[in-house]
Amino acid sequence: MQQIKTNTVVAVAAAICIAGALPVAAHAQSCPANSNALGTSRILVVAPTDYMRLGTMQYPETLPLADKEVVLTFDDGPLPPHSNKILDILTSECVKATFFIIGRMARQFPDVVRREYAAGYTIGAHSQNHPLRFHKLSGDHLHHEIDDGIASVRAALGDPKHLAPFFRIPALYRTDEIDHELAVRSLVTFSADVVADDWHRRITPAQIIKRAMSRLEKRGKGSILLLHDIHPATVAALPGLLKELKDRGYHIVQVVAPAPAEPETVGGPEVWPQASSLPDQIINNGAPAAAWPQTNVNVAPDNTSGPQLPVPSVQDFGISLQGQMLLGAELGLRSSLDVPSDYGGFRHEQLRSHRRWADTNGRRQHTAIRRAGSTASASATKPTWNRRAFPKSESNGMPETAAFRGWKSP
């Protein structure tokens, strides 16, 4: 049998468990509303990586429970008003249990499922429809019963993480194929160690208590007890059963799944204070990167750790605010967008050279257009490109720009 390491803590173990850690046990909190309550003595975190199948009624091993420790489980709900009454009784005694929910019932009564989870109870799945011949299912029929049941309970809860990876086979009718399908889905299969026969049609509350206690005593070890939250007889028997457990020195243990792993934050905790104090800057390995673009290029930036670039405008791409193509001095960088002098000498001079080239060649094209004005025709309104007016030898080696070809004569 695999061992589960236990540590005594004050908080709920599910909140302190981290991914990759072994399951832990925690002492439960006290019951301030009822000082004489049975309460929950500890919480046991069980992960699919540690256990696949539990319950000696069908499998070789069960939970690592001490003598007179009991895990309460309830099947087949929710079904108002019985499930609500069961929850009220458990809550009054600060007793935590696990509810194995039928998917169809969860879709019909999602508010009860949410109430159970909100009250701190563990929620597991119990198939979609609880077919009496579950052990006869195979293939797609089996897959649908498992997967649809899980999906229905998750939908009722509203958050997939709220459903524990625990599954109980309807009527405990297991087969090798069923066990395999649950294992490949990383589900812990819960059978039981003790049953109280509370599903029998004519059983009385007193008989339920007697059978449960006598079988727990006979087993002599910690046990998973299987009950149902859909029968009036179980509702009537539960207060007396909890009293008998307390009087005979039994302790309640709640089983929970490990808390989901939290995503890691790039940079680590040492960067988080910087990130919160510098919301407008990028944090890279603990140091702020260059802030770009600036909303006003004439205002000195607060961050001087890196180069600052001006904000580009539509004119910088050869287009006027009215959607027309620009040329000459109007093309390229606007004169108001001065490149900072500390932005590298070579790039600074390159941009200035481009501006001089645009101004010079723009004036030459205007001159060529005026000279050709006397012979203008309808074709003059079409985009033109005068290669003789702009020989490559006079363009300082700059490539021909599509912006010029899109210009229209006035």
C-alpha cells in the first residue's frame, strides 16, 4: 500500500496543497456553532497519481485511515428535499462528506450541487444516468455515461475545477473495462468498505444505524461508509448515526482532491512589486524596458534607461490626413518629429539624409510638372512617374518609392 504523508496544519489542506506534492492530511477546524458536535477530525488529500482504486469491497486497498476513522459518502443525489435535509444535518454537526452526483440529477437540481460545494463538501461523479446494467456497457455507451456525467456535474458547479477527480461506479458494478476507462481519465475510483443497506425499500432508520455501526465495529479499521442522500429513511437515520459515531469514539475524515496548480509568473516574486508600481512599463528580468511610443515627443520621457522613439503618424507613411499620397518635403518624417540626438549617430544621420533627398527630389518633380503643364491631357490626372526627372544617380542611392507613383497632379 502506498503511503500518504501527513502533516498537522490549521487551514484546509486543499488550499495549501501544491502540484507535485504528496497528499497531506490536516486537522479540521473546530465547530463554533456546536461545541458538542461530532465535527471533522482531519482532511485527507488524495490525488489520482497516488491511488487509482479504493474500497475493500472490490479492491485490494482503501484509504490510509486510522482505527475508528470514517469517510462518509453519499450517492445518487441531489434530490430535494432529502439532499437538502442531509446537508442541514451534516452542517449542524460540522461533518464533511463526499457526494457522488448523478449527472442527470445535477442538471435538474444544480442549485443543490452548488450549495453542497459552497458549504465545503467534496463533489464526485456517479455517471450520467445511473443505469442498473452499468456493468454491461462498453464502447461509446460506456464513454458517454462517464463523460456526460462528469460534464453535467461540472456544468452545475459552474467551474470544472470544483469537481474532484473521484468517481463511484453505479451499484459498484465494476468490470475491467470500466476500471480501465476511469484510469485513463485519471479518476480515482471509489468503492466502499462498509454499506448500511439504506437503499432497501422497507429498511427502517434504526436498522440503518444498527447495520452501519455493527459493520464498522466488525471491520475494526478505518472505513469508507456508503450511504444515499435520496431516501427518507437515510435522512431520519443520520442524526442518530452521527450520535452513535461520536459516542463510540469514531472520527470523521473528509477526502479532497489536490488544489489545482497555480500558473507561474514570469520574473518571479521579486519582480511583482515592480510590476505593480510600474503599470505602464514592460518588466524584463526585473528591469524596465524602453517605453515606446511616447504620447508627446516634445516632452522628455520619464524613463531614460533606453532610447526613445517618436510616435509615427499617417504622414510618415506617405499618406495625408485626407487620404492623399504625399511627396517631396511632405513625404517621410515630418519636420516636427526630430529624432533624439542620443539615438545613435549613424541612424540619426541616415534619417536626416533621407529627409534631404525627399525635399530635393520633391522640388524637382514639381518643376517637371509645371513644365509639362502646357501639354497636360486627361492622362495627366493619372498617377505618373517621371524617371528622367529622378535619375537613380541623383537619388543618393535610394530606391524608387511607390508613394511617388501614386501622386496625382493638381
